[in-house]
Amino acid sequence: MKKILFLMLTFTILLITHYSINVYAATEEYTTYSEIMMSEGKLLMNFTDEEMDKMLEEIEGTIFSGVKVYEENSNVKATYISNTLYSVENKGSTDVTYDVVVSVETTNKVSFSASGSLSGNVSKGKSGGLKGDIGAKCSVDYSNDTTTSRKEKQTMKLVVEANSRAIVYLTGELLITNGVAANYFFWIKMCEGGFEFVTLQNQYSRIEKVKISWENGWY
Amino acid sequence: MRKWLILVYSIAFLSLCGIIILSLLRSSDELLYTIPQIKSFTNNNEKIKLEIYSNKPKSSIKYVENNLYNLILDDQEVILNDVDIEEIECNGYYLYIIKALNFNKDNETLISKKCILEIINQKGKYTFNIGSLSILSTEGYELIGVDDFYASYSYIDGNLFLVGVNIELSNSFKTLNEMKIGSFTSSINSLIQHNKKYPNEMNIISSIPSYNAISRINNENVAMSSNIMFIPISYTYKLYMLKEGYITFKIDDKAYYLDTFSFIANELDMNQYKTLLKEGEYASN
């Protein structure tokens, strides 16, 4: 009897710890990009509730232990535009040479984000654990030793012509894998939700200038 | 019989110990690599950056108080006095970014085909192939204005190399004589495409079938019918990785430059460029 009580208590504690931390979504660097253009499919954040429910139907049915995964998009190619790293306006009537100091942040090689109760559970661990298990099922290498982000200041002289605005930003290639996953323990569903792996291929810099015009209302 | 058994077990046990000790010694061996690059900086830059990859953390090369850092530029030796080293943990390896501050105090133009980094300490000397290096004194050059500028890379023999730049000049000119990134590349004027821009990653051979990455170019002047161009480049010394650099132009017989620009902003992944890795050499004292 004591053993049964002990087992019940253990399950209750497990359930409480798993379901009490399920309110926030894990955010990653790529979610702050100004634009991500996938060659097909869409990002996790753009799925509707109905679409999520439909995907979750794909992983119905319990298993003894481990992760059940349904991939909606698998290694889909995408390009992205980062937020502006540097921006300067020359509203004068003559060209001006600026000392541009661009702070470039190199991000994690593989980013992960999740939604639903899955989010709270994967946020607790490091990059291995549940994230690693989902990654393994999707053939995405998401181990503990992914690149950490770092900032590097770069200086360059740049001529900005009269009535022009210069911006420096990053573009690049991404591989996106997303879908839904559920984690089971002793046939009990501990958590479920959407997941997304974003693998950064390269970050390319680009300089662009545009003429400031009265019509655009920038003055 | 018992003695034989003891002997056989003893030999097996000692062999096992030997294997364990050898494997432990091997696992403690540090392997250091570089990806040789075409590096170029203008004298506007406060520092030059060199990268060394290692299979181990806390490499002895990172402790500036214990090491002497020398650059051998062809036959010239430069001692790096003001060195700062950053260690970054990456995908199963460690990247050491060596920043040499105030490198070119005399503001001279330096050009070195073969750049070697020596790291010397009490125990021995490491020698690394850095690639090619050039420092440009911008005196006599005018900054060029660009409305759009970025590079295009293409896979050549399985590795991603810079094959050209996409440029939209702010002003109109008549004739392009030459464009260079650093000192060991050159524009291929005959293959310049006007009013054309390519994405950051392209297939150069399908776009320009006659493109050749390694060639000595005798460029002929090309009329600039448009200020929007894709300018393919060739490597005049060796096909090295090109991540950042300054760009010089000779347009209408006048010298212009675009300051040191990071074509690729992220650090190069050692796992992605395995065939380009050069192992550092070590000689103990």
C-alpha cells in the first residue's frame, strides 16, 4: 500500500512540475528578424490554432515513454533580412564621410523555439534533453555544443551622399524544420506543442542607400 | 598451469593499462588549425583579426602573457605587441580570435602572399598558415559612394567561395579599368554583367559558364553602360576563403576604395570547411 501511495505521490509531483511551467513561449534570435521568406510552408508563429490542432491529431495515441513528433516542414530553405545594424541620414546638401561602427551579433548556429506546454519543458533544460530528442527525430543536430552568440564591433568609413540614408544589415540562408511534438512518461502525456528548428547557414552583410524625398515624408 | 594463467592475465592486464594510458595521452593532444584566407584591411582599421581553431578549450596559445606572437610576411617579420584573444566554444571545437591592435602604426601599404603566424613560448613554437595579407594605406584613394553593395558566393569543389560583388555606384562613370578585393584578386572585366545582381549564394558556372576562379587576368577597360553591375572576381594567387576585405577600383584612371567590409559576418564553421583546414606545426625547444 505504501509503495502504491509513493508511486502516486511521485506521479503527482511530476505532473505538477511539468504542467506548472507552460505559459511562455521560448524566443530565439531569429524571431526578431525583420523578414523571413520560406521557399514553402510557414513559420511556427504563423500557424493558426486550427492548423495546430490538425497537426496535433497526427501524434494522437500514447506511447510508454519518449517523444512523438510530426514534421510539417522539414529542412525548408529560407532567406532572411535582419534588423538594421546601422543607419545614418545625410540631410545636408554635400556628401559626408561617416565613421560607421557596426555591431554585428553572430547568433546560435541552430535556434529552437516551442509553443504550448512543450515550451515550458524545453526551456528548463539546456540544448540537449527534450530539444535534443526532438532534433534527433527530425535529423537536426541540436547538441549541447552549439555556437553561442557574440558581438563584434566593425568600423568602416562610408561616404553618404547629400539627401541620402545609408543602412547596413545582414541577410542569409536558413533551413527551417517545424511541426508538433508530445512527450510521454509511463503512457502519460507530459507536454505537447509546436516546435521549430532554425539552422543558420551564413550571415552576409549588405550596404544600401536610398534618396530621402519630400514625398516619403522623412523630413 | 596456474602460473601460466597468472602470466596470461598479467600480460592482458598490462596491455589494457597500456592501451588506456595511450588513449588518454592521445586525447590530451591538442590539434590546432587555420583556414587560410585572403585577408585585407585598410589603415583605417584599428585591428587585424586572425582565427585559429582547436579541438581543446583553454589552449596555451590564448595566454598572451606567456606567448610571443610574430607575423612573417614573406621575408618581413612583424612582432605583434598589442594582442587580445577571444575564445569561443563552437560546434564541438574552440575558435580563438586573435586581434592585433595598432598593427600598422606606420600606415604603410603591406602586401604579403604568404602570411605565417608564429606563436612562441618557453616550451616551443607553433607555426600557422594564415593565407595572404594586405594592408592598404588609403592616401591617394578617394572613397567611392555605393547605393547597394554585397557579395555573391558559390560552391567550388564543395566549399563556398566569393565569386563576385554586386554593386550599384552612387555616381555615373565612363570606364572601369579594374576592381580588386585586397591584393590577390582581380575583377574579370570581360565577364562583367551590367544591370544585373545575383543573390548572396549563386551557382556561378550555370550563370557564367566561362567563369574561372583561378586565373591571371589581363584586364581590358570596360565601358560602364550602367552603374549597376555584377563584377566577377578571380583569384590571382591561390583560391583562398575570402570573408572580409577592402575593395579598390580604378575608374576613369582614378583610384577609389571602399573600406574594409565583412562580406560574411559570422565566423567560419570549421566543420563546414574541413577540406580547407591547415594544421598548425609545432616544434618543441
